[in-house]
Amino acid sequence: NAGVMQNPRHLVRRRGQEARLRCSPMKGHSHVYWYRQLPEEGLKFMVYLQKENIIDESGMPKERFSAEFPKEGPSILRIQQVVRGDSAAYFCASSPGRTNTEAFFGQGTRLTVV
Amino acid sequence: AQTVTQSQPEMSVQEAETVTLSCTYDTSESDYYLFWYKQPPSRQMILVIRQEAYKQQNATENRFSVNFQKAAKSFSLKISDSQLGDAAMYFCAYRSANNLGGGADGLTFGKGTHLIIQP
């Protein structure tokens, strides 16, 4: 049973480009959470999605960031017109249901904006 | 909003010794969950131990145990018989038991404690 898969592991983008980060949840999991980790910081909640629904996006920046979790395929975190401050590690976690308190994390995508 | 504070940026312990990592949190809720996660250099976030706030008994997982003091809002992690493989960043995290949005579904993390194991 494969764990949460994130790709790419490392992503380099120039300022102004778009970054697309992918997350495939564990088999049987329909709930996905995205977190951002800045250097020397803990993870910060960004958004919580179920299949085809955004449940809670209270941690998402208002501009340039969007997330989706389509019926088929992985969850995507999209950052448009990246800036240096977007450089961070982005983690995805999945769980089988909203009331399940244990979420399983992927290995993260390290985004570097140059 | 809930906050989680880890006051020890770095801790060092001799192999085979015992070390305690501190965590305090602030919340107005009575029902919630607390976690300790380990993040080795690979960056993978690994769940170490979990505590439900309604349980008075402290959680234990092999060499890892917690001291949960609900009134003091304290949740420390004790690692016994430290091993070289325990070297990592350790994060304390809080999750509300109420699924009310506003970030309540997600985990609130502390800034972490870097644990060094001396051979």
C-alpha cells in the first residue's frame, strides 16, 4: 500500500512562472490537506479538500494560490506568478475521513524560486 | 486561534539516555487532539504519538511517552533509551475536535525542536 506520493520532490521556478505541485493520497483516502513549511518553521495549514470540493481554504493566500482535488487524478496546488517568498517545502497529507485525526504525510515538494 | 509553543530550539542527549521535549499550547476548546511528529533529514513527517484530550491516561508508544497536563496546557514528549535514529526535528501539533472550518480541520504546529543524539 503506497503512501502519500508527492511530485516533484524538488521544483525550481523563475520569478513570474507558475508552479504546479501534485499529491496522490493513500489508497482509500478521499481527504487531502496542504501545508507549507518555511525555513526554521513548523508546517502551516493552507487548505483542506475532499474530492471535487474545497472544504477549508482559510490558510491559503488570497492571491496567486489555488488548489483542486478532481474526481480522478491527484490533488494539485497551483501557484501563479511565483515570487521569492514562495520558496518553501510544501507538504500534502491525506486521511480516509474528516473525523479521522491521523493524517499521513508525503515527503513534500521543495520549491525554490530564483 | 490556537497556538503551539516549543521553547527548546535544540536539545542534545547521549545515546541510551532519556530526553524530554517540551510543548505548551493555548486553546479555549475542551476537546482536541495533540500529536508529536518526527521529521528526519529526509523531510518525511512521521507520527510518533497521539493523545486525545478527553483521556487522562498518558499515551505511550514503545520508547516514546507523553506527559499530558491538560490544566497546564502542557504536552511533553519523553524519549527513553535514545538511539542514533531518533535524531530529527520534532514537532508538537494540535488539532481541534470540532470540524468547524477556519483551519480547525488542519494541524497547528509548533516551530520544532532539533534533537541531536551524541554517540
